[in-house]
Amino acid sequence: MYNQCRAFIGYEGLVYVPDDEDEAFCKKFIECENHAIVEFLTSEKSLSVCISEMKEKYINTYDEISEMGFKGILYASRLLRNLESLTFLGDISITIKDFVRQQ
């Protein structure tokens, strides 16, 4: 890892986010993309647990939107592609406590 970065969650390659005109789908994509970091920063869960929950969020959202007709199936396939592009580097056993100074 570079510059003392302890862990990285990101994507290899391009990811897809629906246009703003597809607000409902766009919101679901953003919720999936941000799930791990939000959970990590607002709980005492390890990054590993947050990543597992993020993957589960992707799968549950995929199931949900794939039932929304043709457009839903199209977006679900793109969401699945985003899930397959996820990558994790570094120490995923860390928690937010590893970054908070004890007084």
C-alpha cells in the first residue's frame, strides 16, 4: 500500500451508474457502492465484515431490480458487472477503532 494507506476498497476498470433521470436506479447503485465505507465509518465492524455486507447488498439489490421489467434487468446486469469489478487491498481486519486515538 502507498503513503501509509492501510486498506483500499475500489473497482478495477469502469463502473456503471445510471443517469440522474433514472433516479430510483441511481439511488440503488449509489447505496451499493457506498455501503462498506458507510458501515465501516458508522459502526465498529471490521472492514472484512463491511465488505461481505456490501457484496450481500449488491446481490439483494440485483434480485430486487431484476424484477422491475426490461429496464430493471438491464440495470441489474450492470450492477452485477460493478460487483464483479470490486477489489480490496490491504488489511481488511481493521475497524474504525484502529483510527481513533485513545485519550
